Amino acid sequence: MAKNLKWQDDYWLLLMQIYLQKPVGVKPMYNRKMVELSMELHIAPNILFNKMCQIANLETPRIEHIWETYGNNPRKLARAVSLFRGMNGFNNASLFYEGVETTESFEKDFKPIAEGEKLTPVMLILILDEYFRLTPITMVPETPEVQQLARLLKLKPQEVVDVLEVFQYCDPYLKHKDAMTNPLLAPCQLIWRRFGNANTEDLASYAEQLKEYFK
């Protein structure tokens, strides 16, 4: 079982820098900067979000001290962050986390499903959410909802449709006699197993949060 990485005081500096970016305040959990920091530190976005809320509320004397030191001095904060990032091994995960077991459970969702592929599991999750809002006859490039999602994900409408068609094959309510040979089938099946039988309202809520990553 993977061990949780120990929170370091210097992580507050990295998180505060994001907090102070305009508009100043708590950023959405799946804000791109939040996710990038999560992947950098191997700490799940929900944990960083909770930590950022602690910054907003100045919950501990330590946070108060860091805020007094850097809150009104972004240049000083930038120098401190730069110094920390320049630590020997920080930008080399194999060195920085040597001897510490890490898990990529959430990280895999934001990485390509295959080498040379631009689709990620997070994109598939958003397309699956759209799948439950459409009917097979409307899963075409001309449908406004398909075009809107394609723009958000920086995909072509046909690429979204290609995934929707694979999800149709995954859907047990739609009968398919022919076997599908499509490289998207396996990753789409994984997403279907995770969310296909879940409450669609829960999926919709999660998808709405994930959209922040692409804005």
C-alpha cells in the first residue's frame, strides 16, 4: 500500500503563490495550476484544496506567520518558491522521493491514455457525462453540445463523437452483436466501469468540477 507523503512547510509557499494569483482567493479544486501542483507533489487535489482553505482562514499560527511574511510581498514569495524549487532533486522525482512509495491513482486521470494520444481519462469522463445527456441519434458532430464540449477539450467534434460511439458499445442497454476493435475501447471500458453505473447526478457534479481544468 502506498504511503502518504508527509506535508512540508515549504509546500505552503507553493500553494500560497497560487492562492495569490488574480483573482486572489481559494481556487477551484481542479484549477489547472492546482492539478499541476498536485502532480508535482504527488498530493491529491482535494488535499491541496483543503490546505488552501486553511490559508484563507489563517487556521494555524504557522500559516499566519507565513502570511505575514509573504502575503503582501509577492516578489519575496516568488524568490522563496524559486529557491525551494531549486533544491537538489526537487525537479527530479526519482531523487526527491527516493525511498518513499508514491501512488499515481489520481495522476493517471490527467495523463494520456496511450503514448502519442491526446485523450486523457479526465476527457473521457467529461465525454461520458455528455453521453448520458444525449441520445444516440444526437451523438453527431453537428450537435451544439458536442461542439461546445469539443471546444472546451480542444478536440474536433468528430473526435468527441468517436468516443461517444465507443461508449455506446460499452452501454449494456444497447445490444451489439459485432465485436469492436478500437484502441479507445479498453480505456473507455475502464471509465465505464468507474462511472457508467453510478448516479448520473454524481457524475455530472464531478464533471462540472473537472471542467475547471480546461478553462
